[in-house]
Amino acid sequence: MEKRRGILLTAPASGSGKTAAACALMAALRDQGLEVRACKCGPDYIDPMFHREVLGIDSKNLDLFFSEREELIREYERHTEGADITVTEGVMGYYDGMALDSQRASSYDVARALGLPVLLVLPCRGAALSLAAVVKGITEFREDSNVCGILLNRVSDMLYPRLKKMLEEELRKMGHDIPVAGYLPEDPCFRMESRHLGLVTPQEMEGLKARMQEAGNLLSRTVDLKLVKEIAGKAVSNSRSEAALRKERKPASAGRKIRLGIARDEAFCFYYKDNLNLLEDLGCNLVPFSPLRDSALPENLNGLILGGGYPELHGKELAENKGMLNSVRSALEAGMPCLAECGGFMYLHEEMEDREGAVHSLVGRIPGRTYPTGKLVRFGYVQIRNRKEEEDPCPEKYLPAEKNRLSEGYLFPGENIRGHEFHYWDSTDSGEDCVAVKPDGRRKWNCIHMEGNLFAGYPHLFLPSMRGFAERFVRRCGIWGGKY
């Protein structure tokens, strides 16, 4: 198997500049004519969407809560096949995981699982010799930290040579031969505080594209890209061949394709690439449509996916598109299978209140109103279980046929699907058919409307964590009584 170049950018903490560094680095490498791929550690939708929409670089999430180690390796190989280099952006600080005292699902955990060399983005404003202590601590905290290079952030052209010399010499005294590969100067093109809102309008997105081009051009001058590529060449190769990888993938289901409508526009844009890959592997043809602009659902659909995004920013436009609202309402009333997550769940409500207090009438499948709370309501990883498991925690006593009779939903007692919640809006009726349980088991709450062919709620689901769930959804789409 040909060795694949890959590198992971991390930092001591959030806010250190790793997103700006990763995006500028990808832009610079792309401009050298390389086929670049991107990854993002953790469940975040925003950065992969930014990579795709602004940089034009295919991106996916790497998450060791959602995926087991072998599955993560397999999906990383699938994503990076044919790439010249892959840049992975870390999450939070390098060792920060799912709990205060845990490194599980941290950037370090991902780098170790994939054998990726690490480039440390080091914020330098207001510091000098102390930077050597920071690098020493991060490098030595775990023996296999694999920190292979350093990028200095917020450094002037004049100060950089002296900082580089001092830092490399001090690290060598401590037994670490770690090169400083370059720096990010103080420049407006590296400021990305509101990048997710910049994706709302095409005009703003064009401005972001120009800024990223400028950032890439500037970084090409301030960073030794040859050295970065050499560091990326230290990535560990897995033993499986490309032919073995292709053979390992399960082919799409035989027979006719399932036409699965998927909402995709500025209001609905949060989708995990692994979810879409799995649905396609199961025989689905994903048919995009816009609840903002299209007057009705596409023809001949077997099922519907309403993903997360920013419906709260587009309440007026969504409410005024009566044709689409009627089309979705009619399809659901006819029993069309539907998965709706977070923003898609909000869209199905009778009413949605926006942040200015205006109330908009929407699809009406979910009773009640979704409304802003002014704070983060629920945040973090969850495991979604059928509520029957909480009421009767002995699922092994049920025979398969009895399971089918017990539940009209997609999750049987004894099963769970992994997911993630992150939202500032809440609902007067979040659903009670499932229970969301935090990984440590200390908190749980009712969620999800699992009624007939509908599965709708605030949690974002990671379908590969419960393949049987996805298979049941696709099977329901296939046997539903006619295309809409």
C-alpha cells in the first residue's frame, strides 16, 4: 500500500489559532497543485462544512466516541484514498477528551489511532521562553505524543527568527529535536471568529473564499511547506492494500435504488459524511432539495432526511414557502419514512420562534413550538436508547419476532445509537419515545418522536454506530406503499 501523507494540527487549548492555521495550510498546499483532503476531530459540523464550501476541499469527521478504532482507520483510509496529503484539524487542547480527566476521543487519541504526526500551533502573544516550557509539557505528557513540528501563531516578521532560534535551541537542550516550521503573522485574513455565520449568504461566502486565498498566499511565504510535507510523510501506513480496501466495502444493495430526499441549503447543511456514505452503501440515491427555494419535494421519493443547520435564521422564508410546507406535510401524513435531526426537527414543528421573537408557522407534524433559550440547552455526546429499555431493562428475554411486535420504532430494547446534541433552541415537546444518556451515565433525558415511520428529535445521529438502525430505515423506505 502506498504511504499516505497526513498531519494533525493541534494546540494547547481552544482559541489558539489551529482552525486558521489548518485552513490556510490547506489553501497553500492546494495552490501547489496537490490533491488535499481535510478531517476534523470531534463531532463538529462547522469546520468540515467550511472546508468544503469555502476551501473546496472534501472533509470528514474523525471521532472515537462515534467510531471504534478499527472503524475509524477504515473510514480514514476510504476518505483519503487518492489524496496527496490530508490535513486533520484537532479539537480543543491536544489531550482534552470526553471528560475533565479523560483523553478518550481527544486529538491525541485520534492521532495515536491513525499514526499521524502532529504539528503544534503555539500562540505566542505575550510569551517568550515560557513557550519552551509549554512545548516540553505537551511533548512529554505522553511518551507517544508524536509532536513533530511547531507553528508559531501571532508573531511579527521581525521577531520570528529570534523566537524560532530560541525555541529550537531550548528544546534540543531538553532532548527534543522539534523544528519550528513557520509562523502565522498578525493579519486580518487569519481572523475567523464568525466563520459559520459567513456561510449564510453567497455574498459573504465569496468574501471568505477571498480571505482564505489571501491566508494561503501569506502562509506560503511564512511557513516551510517542504518541511510540513516531510513531516506529513511520517504518517504510519496501514498494511491493507487499496484492492483489499475496495473488496472490504459492502456493495450497494441490489435492485432498484431508494430515492431518498435530503434537505440541503443554507438552513439545512449539517450532515456527517459517514452517514451519507452508509446510506449510499445501503442502496440509497440521495436527492437534494431546498426547503427554502423549491416549491415541492422532488418526485418519486421513498424517504426523507431533514438534517440540522440554521432554520432559526430563515424562519420567515421557510414559513412563506407554503408549497414546500404542504408537500412535506402531505408526504409525512402519507407515511413517508423520515429522519429529522435538530434543525430538521424544528422545521417539523407547528411553530418556530426566532431570536427576534417573531413566530413562524411551519410543517405542523410535531405539536407545539420551538423557541430560543438564550443559552446552550444540551451539549455533548449521548447514547440514544429506546425508552422501553429504561422501563424493562431485560431485552434478552425478547425473541426477534416479539421485538418486532413490541416496537413500532427504529430502536429495540437493548440497542442504542450514538449521537451528539448542541442547540440553543428548545421545544415544548422534545419527544418521549427514547432516552438520551450521557456517556458517563450521570445524566439522561427523554427525547425523540418515534412514531410509525418518523424518527425526529434534537440529537444528531451517527448512523454507522448502529448499522441496524440505518438498515431498518432504508428497508422501511423500500417497502413504503409507493413513491411520493
